[in-house]
Amino acid sequence: MTITDVSERKLVWPQTAHANREPVDARFDRGSAYVDGAFCPIEEAKLPLLDWGFLRSDACQETISAWNGQFFRLQDHLDRFERSLKRLRMESPEPVDRIREIVHSLVAHCGYADAYVQIIMTRGRPPIGSRDIRLCKNRFQAFCMPYMWLAQPEAQQKGLSLYVSKRVRVPSVSVDPLVKHYHWLDFEMSLLDGFDAGADTVVLVDANGNITEGPGFNIFADVGGKLVTPATGVLDGMTRRTTLELCEELGLAAGGGNITEQHLRQASEIFLTTTAGGIIPVTSIGGQPVGDGQAGPKTVLVHKSYWSRRTAGWLGEAVKYGS
Amino acid sequence: MTITDVSERKLVWPQTAHANREPVDARFDRGSAYVDGAFCPIEEAKLPLLDWGFLRSDACQETISAWNGQFFRLQDHLDRFERSLKRLRMESPEPVDRIREIVHSLVAHCGYADAYVQIIMTRGRPPIGSRDIRLCKNRFQAFCMPYMWLAQPEAQQKGLSLYVSKRVRVPSVSVDPLVKHYHWLDFEMSLLDGFDAGADTVVLVDANGNITEGPGFNIFADVGGKLVTPATGVLDGMTRRTTLELCEELGLAAGGGNITEQHLRQASEIFLTTTAGGIIPVTSIGGQPVGDGQAGPKTVLVHKSYWSRRTAGWLGEAVKYGS
């Protein structure tokens, strides 16, 4: 496949949804969760108010997708989750093999072909009267909902408009960006600023003015013929990693580097990478079109390549729906 | 009262705990909470797992203490809570007057004379399938537990050992420090580092190496005869504010400024200010004694002044325990 194959510059999904199986119980039709060692309908899932995962945002997570009944890079997600736990000095009350089974079972409870799963470790809490972090017993919980799109396929076809926030992404000197954490107030407030400016989503800078990442995605820009994605101060996103691997296979020059807002404004193509939607074109930035204002040829190529492979079960592990 | 009155350099509390009333129900003896519009025992209080207050740490709070049946600066806390809501563009589902009643009722349920209350607003969540922050309905919740000491009175008498973390406090260019938020992973990991170094607690720096704050407290240091507390990038703590006011009354030079780790190492006195314990002496830093290794005379004076006034109901509002 070469770039010239992408004649129409139109995003194509082999399919944007697959037929679900029946849930094990109608109560699971909106999603499932695993809390306190048991499965429950997602709407019933709760966290103790005193858990420091909430009161101190002392938590980490992995977001895993299934597509057409296949988890994507499940082992890589579990490996990264273990790495995050180690970096936060947490100990899982559940062995990793058990977490794998829980992830399968969450999807099986709902019967979803296309699913969005989040596994979460929180610090837990010390006994009332203590503030000693060392007395906390870490807690595991997880949930599954239907596959989540950062932007719906129709919106992706048009391409997103991006706002470059003046806010600085919580820096790596404060919080380890290699841990998938919940420190998102910078993203949240930037989103509100971006909406005010008429944009669909936002990207934040670092203290030096370099672009970092947005709420739930990494970014790629075609700068001078090479697809560049910020190299530091960002999450090592699974779809980012996948995109770099795909580019290598497709013979597209790509790699990590520094990009500024100025680079983005001059880029011929920009796209976002996320577990919640894959490869998502950005067609305007700060109100100005990116390139000719349509998804660029490299974007379309990577998108096509990503989705055809996902549908075929690439790097997949079949969901165990049970009999 | 002058500094020379403090002859013994010993912390004195008028009392370190007061007799409680009976809880309205034995289930409230460990604490109370207000969730989903109803009161419940604290151990039963939960947050929906999908609330962005957790999944995005999109929340703000106020921590309010009662001492000897008197709330301290309750109106100031409610005012600051309203300011935080505005800065986060949240809308309270409960009018402020109702929140005041809830705070009273939380303590009344437990019967505590000395109480620690937290009022919390979370972003809420959008419907499943959406990621639009504008569709979130903000949620109010609160809890009450027995008065919490950052360090027990006996430990305060000895004074705390402080560790200066190399981590940078989540900066104000990322998250508004005037909002009392839950972005605490920098504190949490610094605490673990500090414990490894044998310290009791930690303080973090900003990107320029200036001291900021620690987990739940502001800091004051006697630098060249003046009590200095970091002026920027920190929460406008209620006990910090109170201490500055007290210093003015007591004729102690005090104010906001920049202090570095070097300043702390040269300081003749250091203390922490917090709703969870008031004025707390630091007697060693990085393993070296502060001054002569005992709570300094200004520290003892401010401490004495703070606690005698608190006990007398200074800036207080009597808890409505009901009949």
C-alpha cells in the first residue's frame, strides 16, 4: 500500500460497529464493573469516598479496547499497568493473571463486540485518624462500557478543530507522565477554553512552549515531510506506539521530537492517536485550516491501515465470551 | 503577650480533645457523610466510579474544622468554596445556605466537639457514550470525621523532621493553586521519598527552586528575623491567613515572600500551618536541627495564641447540635 492508493482522501472503516452478543443479564446492557471483588452493572459501581484514589488522585489506570471481539495489545496494557504500579509503589491485591481474566469477564458480562475497558488501581485509605500513606491497602477496580469514540466517525470524516491551550500540561517534574494518571484539571479547564473558542478539542504545551498531548490522546504532525510526535512529557500512548510501528511498516518517516504551535500551524497534516477512536484527523487549528482542510493522505493511509488490521484481529486476543 | 512570656518553649494546648455528645445513632460514631442528598455513616459513603471527580480529578473541596463545638471561619471557607466553584466553572446543586446547614448537621450526627469536615464538589459525569464536559451535572458530597491531626500533639511537642523534595509542586500554570484541588500525586510520591529519608513530612519546590507547600499545609520560616511564607504557587490556606493576622496582632514581622531550601536550612524557626492541627513546629530539616532543635519562641507564641483563641471560640460559629 502506498500513499497514492489513498485517492479519495476519505476515511474508511471496514465497519464502525459490530453486532453484540446477549449480555449475561439485562442489567449489564449499559456496561459492567468489577468492584470489591465482584461484578456489577456499571451504574452501580462506586468507590469509597475516603479512598485516596479520589481524595488525593493517587491512582493509575489502563484503558483497553476490544474491537470485533478482539482485545488490542492486552499484554502490553497489562505490562504498562504493572510498570505504573511499580512507579507509584503500589501492590496489586489481584495477580496480573487474575486481572486478565477480569478484563475478559467484564466484556463477556456485557456481550459487547466493541468495548472500552478501564482497569484502575487506587491507593486505598489508612484507618480513620491516620494520614499515613504506608497504611493504605491498594484497591483494584475496573469497568467496561461500549466502545468510546473521542469523536464520532462522522465528525472524524470532517476532521476536528484543535485549540492550542496556553495552559501547561502537568509537568513530568511533578507527576511521572509514564504513569497513566488522573491529573486532568489542566485538560478539563483547557477543554472549556477550547469550546469557548469554537474548537472540538485541545492540546497543551510544556513550560518551554512545546506541544505535549491532549485529553486522552497523543498528537502527530507532518512537519517538513516527517510525522513528528512529542517525545517527552507525554504518556507513551498505546495507539501512539502502534502508529510509530505502522509508519515504519508503511515506509512513512515518523518519530519523536519537539513541535511548537508554530509547527502545527505550518503542518500539512495533523492527527490524534487514542484508544478511544484510533487515528483521528485534525483539519483546523486555531481557526485556520490544516493543509487543504481535509484529512491528509498520510493520515488516511495510517487510519485505513490501523482499522483494517484491528478488524482482522491484529495484535489481538479473542474475548472469552464463555459458552 | 510578648515573646519573652514563652519561657519554657513548650507547646501548650488548653485541651487536646473535648468531650463529645452522643451521636444521633451509634452508626455515626466513626463519622458521617452526605451523599446523594442524604446523610449516612462515613464508612458507607461512596462516589460513582464514573464521576469525573475521580476519573479526571475534576473536583474541589474545603476542609473545615470544629473545635470545642465551634466551627472556625466557616463563612470564609464557604466563600472560598464558592470562589473555587466559579474558577472551575461548576454550579452547585445545593445553595450555599443549604451547604452550611449540611456542615452543621454532619457534625451534629456524630456529636463530635472536635471535628474535621470536608465539603466536595465533583464535575459529575456525562451520559455513557459521551465525553462532553458540558453535559456533566456537578455533584455535592461531604464527610465528617473526628478532628484530624497532621501530627499528634506528642509528635508536635518534639517537632517534625522535614524533607525538601526535589519534585516540583503541580504548578499554577497547569492547575490554579487558589482552587483547593486533589492533584496530590506529587505530594504522595514525595512523602514516600521523605519517609525513606527518615523524615516525618515533606515540602515541595517550584520550577525555580523556591519552596511552595506540603501535603495539606503551608510553611513559615524565620528568615533574618521575619516570618516568611511562600507568596505564590500555593493555596491561600485558612490557617496561613489566620497566622498572618495573628502575627500582626502579636507584633511579629511576617509576610509572603520567596524562600529556598537554603533559607530553610538557615532559618532559626520553621513551622507548618494547617486546618489539621493548627501550628506545627518543624525542628529538623534534611537531618539537621532547625535553630537549637526545639520549637522556637515565635512558634510557641503563635501556637499558644492560636489554640487559646480557638478554644474560646474565636472567629467561631457554634455547631447546631440540635436539642
